Amino acid sequence: MTIFTLVLLCIFAFTAGFVDAIAGGGGLIQTPAALVLLPQLPVATVIGSLKIPAVTGTSFAVRQYVKTVSVNIRLALLMCVTAFFAAYAGSQILLVVSNRFMKPVIFIILVLVAIYTYANRNFGGHTHKSHSVKRRSLYAFLISLVLGFYDGFIGPGAGSFLILALITVLGFDFLHASANAKLINMSTNLGSIVLFLLKGTILWHIALPMAICNGAGGLLGARLAITKGNRFIRIFFLVVVTATLLRFGYDVFRSSF
């Protein structure tokens, strides 16, 4: 690997951290770039190495969010623990099973998400949900279980799906959904990292420089999201969902012909 390749990877890592801190979807930028720039490496090695910059960027974003955005600690802890183990399981299955069969399903879901978010101007404003504590905890558990597994198994778009679920099911606004999604995302990344560490697939000479750049991008993105508020995050969310849609659409239609 040349220095030029590493510089390019770091640029993509910074951009991914910035985007992911605001609306999720950083994997949409970082993962394809790394797979293209490192074609000589096994996919599991590339994905495992990318989890280090991903968790670094998310950690910096979380630190910035928790300074100014209120978080329900008990609920967040439940979701983080669930997401950690779900992601570990998803990454374990990724090592032995292809995730290609899921892409057409995700493509259809993303089309519906993009249309709904664009059509509903009030989407992402705080909505009161009259859930009991038990029901709220159950929904939080299920969201973390499903999307934690998804992040470990497939990855791209997981942050955006988390934001969508927190808004739709639990009634969060965009800012609080982004903050909580980063906490959960940090746990999913850690769950995957534990597995890839045990398998010995992480290349630290690639992962560490990218981690520094991803962290810087995550810090800047979180600050911008907090400053600009819900309207800005909603627009950014739409852009990220559309980009994710195009990415999965390309994969789906390319494999069909």
C-alpha cells in the first residue's frame, strides 16, 4: 500500500466521520472507498479494520452530543448493551454467510424512507408518544436488537435507520435521535471490533491513521448538527438516505445483469 492510498483513505475517513455524526451513513462513504483502494485484501480484513475509525469518529461525536443534548441514561444503556451483542452476532454471521440477498429488500425500504421523509415536513420534530415505561423499553430493545444485528451483518445506512426508528417509534426529534443513535452506533462498532480482534483481521497501520481523521470529522459534524438544529439535520438526513438508496440500487441492478 502506498502513502497516496493511505492519504486517500484518510480523506474518505474524515468525510465519513463528518457525515455520520450528523445523519448516519458514514459507512456509505468509507466502506466502498476502502474496498476499491485495497482490492488485494480480504473483505473481512477491510471491514474489520474500518471498525476502528468508525468507533473513533462515533466516540468523538458522542462526546460532543452529551455535552449539550439530554440523554435518558437508563434507556440508552439498555439499547447500547443490546446493540453490542447483536452486532457481535451479525459480524459472526458475516464471516460465513454473504449479505448480498438482503440488498433488494433494503433498497425498497430506503425508497419508502426517502419518500416519507420528504413528504412529511413535520417528520423529525418532537412527537409525544404515550408509551408506558415497559413498552418504551421493549421498543428500545427491539430497535437495538434488529439494527445492531444489521450493522454487524451489513453496515451501510445503520445510523440513518437508527435515527428513523428513534423518531418514528420513540418520538425523538432529529437532534436527540442523532445523539442517541451515535451512542448505539458506538456500541455496535465495539461489538464488531471484539469479534474482529479475536479473529485477528484488523490492520492497525491502516486503521489508526483513518481513526484520527474519522474522529476529527465526527467532532466537526456533531458541532455543526448541534449548532444548526433539526431543520439542517433533516435535510442532511434526506441527502444521506438518497445516497444510500443510490448505492444499494447500483448493487442490486448490477447483480441483476
